[in-house]
Amino acid sequence: MKMWNVNHCCWAMVVMLSSTVVPYSWAFVNEKTSVFLSPKIEIGAGKSSNKFYYDVDFPRGHIALKSFNAEIVDEKGNSVPLYEAYLHHWIVMKYHQPKNATKTNPGIEIVQNSGLCQYNTLPYYFGVGSETRGVKTHIPDPYAIEAGNPPEGYDEKWVINVHAIDTRGVQDKIGCIECRCDLFNITKDSDGKPLSPSYHGGLTCCPDESQCLLKKGFKPQNRTLYLKYTVKWVTWEHFILPLRVYVLDVTDVVKNNTHNCLVEYDVLPCKYGGGKCVDVRRTKLPMNKGGYVIYGVAHEHVGGIGSTLYGQDGKVICNSLPKYGNGSEAGNEKGYLVGMTTCYPQPGSIKISNGEVLTLEVDYSNTKLHSGVMGLFYLLVADDLPHHKN
């Protein structure tokens, strides 16, 4: 009888422990994977395609997003290398739409991430560029990005912006992917105003359906591409801890609590040589609301050599470095930026305080001109730690 009491006690303890541990393992075991294709991307040699696709296929219901990966594929599902179709960027944005919306009154409301940019600049929840095949995006348990819980009377939908540049047969591949204005023969902005002589290239010069200069005699052929995107997710449960998404921009000039994000900038060639040719950009960014850093990664273009986010005390929050390809296969294209290292701090080890001023530093090689580069930093922040939810 005494032995039975001991066993009964131990069994009760196992049950108690299981009640706290099982949910996390349950979430992991029941992770689902959904693979989708974007609408067709019809593109010709040297062409730029920069379109927004609304109400794309996406997992439905109240869910917890665990990862989002994407790449460009052809009609047969084969991965397309960057030297054929350069993926300038893809971004995924959330929007709400009234259930009674009509074509004449769609009522679309973009749901901005947690910042820091304003005016729907960089509002995305997931997004990268040429490095997409070489970036880890999985969110550790018990954290996730919450989705599928819109206000009453609204539907939640998703829009994907895909910017691809077909560089088959072009005279200058790097110039085309850096959107050089002379190669695209663009002299005016979208409002018809002449471009500044100091604007060498960027998004203004490679809009949708624009044409980069081809080699003489090259016969362009159209092709059909897709953005293949893979979403991993679980059904939302009470024990899952939601994350806030931040996209920080090194061009952000903060004045009177207003964030002015320019998104891109030029890296001008240096006057020296060797190791001294490094363009360093820094900006200070106040975080009104802090939290625990769960994940971080930078976004750079060709020429990037790294990005670091510092706390107010000068300690490194996350250092993200690029990887350049050295082969010909998709994901390892020689000379292209094909990956960025990520940060997964031990939960609780790095906390941003409310009101803390962070410093974002972005480094580029400036042995030669790089136009339309970006210096972004994607950060996932939690309010709580496991077993400490308020």
C-alpha cells in the first residue's frame, strides 16, 4: 500500500509536468507546411517585373506563422538562378477588408507591422531579396507571428509584391540589378519630373515593365516564372507567445518622433584603395516599446559586407553577415549575395528597454559605385518569456 502511494505521487507529478511541457511539443509536432505559387510572372529578357498580387493563397484561420520562405521557379518548378532572373525583393503584407467590400469600394487597409517606418513604408511581415534561399526564417517555439484574427466585420488577406529583373542577354548584369537609370533609359520619375543628376539608380529607374539594355543581336524570349512560397504554421493556441515585427532602415532620419525612411541609397566609389574602401552608414533609432529579441537578420544588396544592431549601451544585439556565391547552381550563384546570417539569441538574454535608442550600422564595399542599395534590419520581439506571460 505504501509503494502504491509513492507511485501514485510520482504519476501525479508526471501529469503536472506534462501539462506544462506538452503544449510546446504539441505545437512542434503538429506544424503544418503549405506550398503555394504566385500568379504568373510573364517576363522578357531584360525586363523588370514589379507587381503586387492581392488576396494570394495563404493558410486560413487563426494561426501561428512559424516560417516563410520563397524563391523564383519556372513553369516546371525548377529553381531559377539569379543570373537569369534576379530577385530584387519579395515582401508579404497583411491587409484587412470589410466583408461587404465591392470592386468599386474595396476598403483595403494595410496592417502595418510594428515599425519603425511610417506612412506604410516597409510595412511587410516577411520579405527578403536575392539572399532568400540562404536565410533561416524559422521561429523557435513557443513564439510565432499571429495571423487570421481580424476585427469583427473584416476579412484578413495577404498581398505579395515581387520584383524580379530578367538579366538574360543584358549588357551589364550588375548594372541592371542595381537599376542604373542609363541602362533602363529612365530620365523622369513617376510624376514626370526630371531625375536629379546625382540619382544614379534605384527603384525609380526599374519600374514594372521597364527594359534594361540588351546586347546587340540578342533575341529576347518571354518566359513564365512564379514565386514559390512555403509557409509553416500551427493552429493558434493560448500558450503561443506572439511576436512583434520590426523593419529598421539605416536611411531613417528621425525628427520630432517622425520616421522618414528613404529605403535605398547610393554607395559612391571611394578615393582610396584596398581595405579603406568601406562605406559605413549609421542611424539612431528610438524604440518606444521594447521587449525580448527572438530573431534578427539584415538585408543588403551586392557589395554589402555586414550590418550590426547595437543597444544604447553599445553592446551588440545582432550582427548579420552576407554570404556570396561561388558556383553556378541556384542558391550559390558566383558574385551574387546569396545569404545572410541570422541571430537567435537565447530567450531572455537580450532585452530592449522601453524608450531605448538603438544604433543601426550598415557596411558596404565602395571600391566601385553601387546604386539603389538597402540597409534594412528585420527584428522579431516578444513581450514575454515562456512561463512568464503577464
